[in-house]
Amino acid sequence: MFDPRGFIEEKIGSLKEEVQDRETVVAVSGGVDSTTTAMLGHLALGERLHAVFLDDGLMREDEPRRVSVIFKHLGIEIEVRKLEQRFFSSLKGKTDPEEKRKAFRDTFYQCLGEVTKKIGARCLLQGTIAADVLETRRGVKTQHNVLEQIGIDSVEEYGFKVVEPLKELYKHEVRAVAKELGLPREVFERRPFPGPGLAIRVLGEVTPERIGRIRRVTAIVEEETVGTDCFQSFAVLMQDKATGLDLEGRRNYGEIVVVRIIDSVDAMTATPTEISWEKMKNMQRRIVGTVPSIVRVLYDISPKPPATIEFE
């Protein structure tokens, strides 16, 4: 049986030994994996740990402010770096899911390389977990935070050594560690969000306008599923258009979103969540009322496998 307290004690000791007296950067996103990693690093390294949040313009609504508030509560100083233009430039013109993930990965680590160089750090802590490594190795999809396991030398490519204290754990085990560490409930119960963010929830090319629309829809889906017993809830903006009608009954062409709400324990398998018809109707009304370009809202009932949780 997994022992979160024993894991914490062991990891604090191993981090001290591995990092020693060197300055270290931890990449944080606000999710349970990176926040747990940051807390372990904080307990092990104290002021030698530098937390950095890359504001890539691909996050949920109000995420930089929310993350800053949480880390202030935890007593960990965090630097927020605004990099939206840089990330959008790296994704411009790319429509293939793997190309998008790799472009995000390269930009992500180049930015962190600049941070470590500025601070004089030689190590980067990050919240890679077992599911990230397995899916990348199996060729399901390239997770942005998997490097060494697929033959990429982070020291040679980006100038720092990657340290991954959670890489042997699955999501439910990370949650147990976060709870044992005393992290807020909003952290250890938070629903997962992909590393490349909304870039992989917009099928086709990523633009600020398309990201803005799916960000608003995502907020609605998450609000409507508060209190719902599910592992994850989100929406995907499709690339194709659908025929619709305006308020005068005239034909127009609009966008399609697919809502996905699933149950899982470790993210390796998943089943669709049964949602009441009334809740689904209310979700649809709010989505089309908030984002007029959307004319069709679909609900995905595909389990994993054969589908993956994310579309890309």
C-alpha cells in the first residue's frame, strides 16, 4: 500500500542529496503535480528553490493570479513571466498535434533555460508523473515534460538537469502526497489540465482568438460540473464548421465544440460521466449564449481506450 508520508520523507532526503547546495528552479503551473513538486523542493531546499510560472497565454481564465495567490499562501515566492506572444509565434501555422506538442515543448524549455541561466541554476524540478512517461514511450502522444526517457539530453539541449521527484507516481498517489503535505483542497482535488494547455483543445491552428473562445467555454464547462464526481471536464474546439441558423432563421456557418467529462483514477483508463439532461441543456445554452460563433455543442461518450482523454 502506498505510504505518502514515507514517500515525502524519502524524497526530501533524495532531493537534498541530488541538488546539494546548488540553486534550483521549479516550473509550476498551478496543478497538483507541479505544486506538489514545488512543495517538496521548498521543504528540501528552502531559499535555494526558485518557483517560475510561464504565462504562455494558453491557461484557464485568471490562472496566473490564482497561482500567485496559492503560492503566497504556501510561503513560496513565485516569478510570473509573461510569454504569450512567444508561445503563439512558436505554434503559428502548425495543425498536426505532434508538431504542436513539440513546438510547445521546445519553447517551454528554452524559456526555462533562460531562467536557469539568469539565476545560475543547474537543476530544474518538474512534476512529471508515471502516466506522462508511459504514454510518451508507447507513442500515444508526446508529453511536453518527458525528455530523458525518450533520449533528449536536457543539459546539452537546454543547459540544465531535469529532476522529477514524482515520476514513479500516478495521479491518485500524487493527490495523496499533496494532501499529506497540507496543500489546500483546491490543489489536491483540482482537475487535471494538459501541459500545453488549451493549445491541444483547439484542433487545427492555434490563434489567440480561438484560444480566447475555448477558454470561455472551458470556464462554463468547469463551472457547470462543480460538485460532479468526475476526474476531468473540458471542451474542445473543432476545426470543421457546421451549418447553423441566426436569430432571423437565416443560414450561417459556425463552430463546433465537443464537451468531455470523464471518470478515472490514474488517467490510464477512463469512462464517460453520466450527466443529467437538464445540466447538459443548461451547459449548451450558456456556451452558445456566451460564444455566438458556436452553433453546435456535442457530448463525447468515448471511454479510454479506445479514445484518449484529450483529443490531441
